Amino acid sequence: MIKNFLTKYGRHFWTISLLLTILSLYQFIKLNGDLYLVLMFGTLTCYFYLKGTGRLKDEDDPFVK
């Protein structure tokens, strides 16, 4: 499912989650936001970056059966 999604929308999809990571980091620092959101979006950014660039193969991916 995620492979088809990344194939359809391109290898630069991770930039959207990077923007959300930066926004949540700003809220955490300036507005006393939630650390959980920073960690969650940071993890998603890394995952989408690795899948989009092909550095995370399907046999190493924990979400592919």
C-alpha cells in the first residue's frame, strides 16, 4: 500500500512531513507544545525519506509483509 502511494506521488513526499515536523518543533519550543508530535512527525519524515529514495528495501521494511 505505501509502496504504491510513494510511486504515485513521487519520491519527494517526505517534504510534507518535514514541514509538519518543523511546525511542531516550533510549537514545542515557542508555544510549549507536545514533544510527542515532534517525535512522531520526525519518525515519519525519516521513514518516508528512506522509502522515497529507495534506501529502505522491502525486505528490511517492518511494515511490509
